[in-house]
Amino acid sequence: MPAINPEQLERQIDELLAQVNDPKGFIRTCMNLLDYYADRTKRPRGSTTKVEIARVLRVPRPVMKAICLRIQQAEADHPAQWKQIGQGLWQKGIREARQVATCALGVLQDEDIPRMAEEWAIVCEDDQALEYLSQRGLEAFRKKDLKRFYLTIESWLKDGRLRIRHLAILALKSRVQDQDFTELPMMLGILKGMSAELRGGSQRSLSTLVRTLAMISAPEVAKFLIDEQKTNVVGAGRLAQSVLSVFPEHLQKEIQGSLG
């Protein structure tokens, strides 16, 4: 991996953005740029090396941040081209390419963002890429129309596909991290019964979300967990146990009492 020269990087990104009208050229140049900054010194050895190389380039964060920032600052007057760029980069199946694709979502029309996020989530086996999609890809969408954001999330949570439900949980987690987040009661209402619908990585993401909510209002979240127990929601006990340590001692006792 070469040393990062800020001026050189800016020139490289200029060259990249100059090809917006040529999606195939943009994708090719982008992949070359990511490969240029790939850190091969940290690749794992052994039988998993080929799989790891195919999916993660380990491009330094400052490089990824610079690329994403410049894309998000780009003029939104080439929606069709940005859509092709996003689709093409996501299909590469490499984490960094998918991060760049995610940044391109913010340049698209609002109505395209949730639909494309769905399409990408279905074929995404990488939980880190999925989380990045929920954070950066949906950021403009949730900030511009919060009501529509929550309607979309509720629809995703009812979806029969686990990856879409996982995307919804991660999107809620990203919303909690926004400075203007105030809708804790509504979010807890949306999460009712969800521990029965999740497993694996999505279940762990739910636990992380609930722990974060408990830091905002431990009593409200404790009541939520106890109510889930009382209504015999599948997986509610496992969820409560996984988040118990973040509560004050007196609330821990109340939650444990509901576990039976």
C-alpha cells in the first residue's frame, strides 16, 4: 500500500468523478483506485486467504472517507448514471466497492433509495457492508423524510426475507445515533415481537440496538423487555439476558424476575 498523499488522492478522485457520464469507466477507474490503496500486508494467511482477498481490500479509512465525501458533494444531475455506478459497484461483491456504491445512494432520487437498498441487502452476505448501507446509504433519506423512513422500516420488518429485516434493525440503530433522535417510545413499539423474527447476526444487531436505547432511558426499555416476557414472545428471554448488564442493579432485578 502506497503512502497517502492528500494532493495525489484529490487528483485521483477528480479523475474518478470526471467519468460520471461513463458508468463503466467510472467503475473500472474506481476499482483501480481501490486496488491502488489496498493494504495487502494485513491479509490473513492460510486456507481462507483467497476468500478474504476477494471480499476485502483493506483500503485505509481516510481514503474511503475522501472518496465518499466527494461523491456526496457531487451534483445530483446524473441520477441514471449514478444508479448504474451504484449497481455495478455493489455487484463487485467487495466491501470497499460496496461502500462507494452506498455513498452514491445519497445522490439519487428519494424514491430510488429504499428500493435499491432492498435489492442490495438481499444479495449482501457481509454484515459490515450491510451496516454501512444502513448508516450512510439511508442517511439522506431518513433526514429528509423521517415519517417515510419509519414507514419503510415497518414494511421491512414485516418482510419475509431475513436480510431485509436485518437491514431494518441496522437502520433503526443508525437513527438512534442521530443527534435529533427523540422517538424512543415509537421505536420500542415498532420492535415489539421482533426477537421472534430474527436470528444470527440480525439478533445480535437487535441486542446492540436495545442496549443503546437502554442508555437513553433504562426504565422505558426495562418495561419493554418485561412486557415482551409477559406476552411470551419467542426469544424475549434471550434478548433480555443479552442486554441485562447495561441496566442499573434495581432494574436488572426486575428484568430477571420476569424471566422466571
